[in-house]
Amino acid sequence: MQIFKIAVLISGNGSNLQAIIDNFRDEVGIEISSVISNKADAYGLTRANREGIETHIVNHEDYSSREDFEKELIRILKKESPDLIVLAGFMRILSNLFISEYYGKLINIHPSLLPNYKGMDTHRRVLENNEEFHGVTVHYVDNSLDGGPICAQSKIKIDTKDQKKLEEQIHELEYKLYPDVIKNIASGKMRLYRGEVVKQ
Ligand code: GAR
């Protein structure tokens, strides 16, 4: 049986990683083959270690250029040849070197309804602007910042002014949406074809 291998790149808490782990723990045919963090103290590494998932730390500060940092990521990933690379709170901008290597196999989750609210601090900005809706987006990664063909979005009507509460609500959407998209890609129901997301 062919195993669909996922590599997850993180920088911090890794609660999305946890949701992915929990969703696929009993799923035969889908495996998290490795977790890579650019931060040695990322709590997501603890989550991966306690599941027995292989972890790597590639600290961007140890490299003199973005290119060298990404070359090391690629070197590690090449050894495992994952079918999909999942950015889950990975807070480094990736250059064309990395993206062109994995275009079509690289997805990201962003806490906003893209193309609105690219970048950081989305919950605060959404509240400040008195938006009616907020949400999350999973997208294939291309060369644009928080851009690329959209796989799926979930949204909620905002019913709070409390940023922490809004963030928690958004996290709950993420924990469902990201595993759903990964499942669809793994089963061949979703893929990138000529720059567009095709769903079957
Ligand atoms: C998530 O909310 C994710 O959408 C966001 O970082 C958080 C990571 O949380 N990603 C971005 O902002 C990417 N631009 P986690 O480490 O607990 O999964």
C-alpha cells in the first residue's frame, strides 16, 4: 500500500500540527513523516516528539542567507520525499528557490479570508476595522506573500470584540479545515492543475 507522506513545517505552538496528528493518527495510508522547525524552542517539536515523529531543527539564524537556510530545508526534505509539505504556523517567508522546488506540493494556512488581511496580526486588524466576517484560508503557496491558489476557506460571523476569543474561534476553524484539505489532496480529490485548484 502506498503511503502518502506529509512533512509539516512549524515555528511555534503547533496546535495545527496537533490537529493534523490527531486526525491522521488512525488513518492508514497517510503519515506525518517529519516535522521541521526553524525555532529550537517551538512547542510543536514536543508535540511531534511525543508521537514519535521525526523532528528537525533548522534555525534560520544559523545561515548567512535565506538561500542557504532553504537549501538545508530542501536537503532534509529530499531524503524523505514527502508527497505534501504543510506549512502550519511557519513564520518564515520562503523564496522562489524553495517554492519552485515544491510548487504544487506546498500548502499554507492563513488566519484570514484571503485575499483580505495578508500578513501578521490579522485578528486585531479585523476587529479594528469592524469587519462582519473573519475566517481562515488554506492555499497552495506561490511566490506572492500569503497568496496562491485557494484550496478552501471557512468563515464565521464575528460576535465578539475580544481578540483572544476571536483567535480561539479561528483556531477551531483551522483545526477542521486543514486536515480536511490534506485528506482531499491525499485522496486525489483536490490538486493543483495549471495554476488552478481542481476539485473532483
Ligand atoms: C495559525 O493561526 C496559522 O494560521 C498562523 O499561525 C498560527 C499558528 O498556530 N499562520 C500564519 O499567520 C501564516 N501567515 P499554531 O502554531 O498553534 O498552529
